[in-house]
Amino acid sequence: MCESISIALKSLLILRAFRLCMKHISIRRKSAFH
């Protein structure tokens, strides 16, 4: 149980980081276009 919980938390953190990265990239692209 403990291992599965840690894996789930890691996956959530990775997803969060990925979303933040995508947001940052999209914002940079928008600023570059303007």
C-alpha cells in the first residue's frame, strides 16, 4: 500500500510540473508573438 501511494504522489507531482511547464511555454510563445 505504501509503495502504491508514493507512486501515485510522484505521478501527481510530475503531472503538475508538466502542466506548469506547458503553461510557461505557451506564455513565452504568446509574448514572443506580440
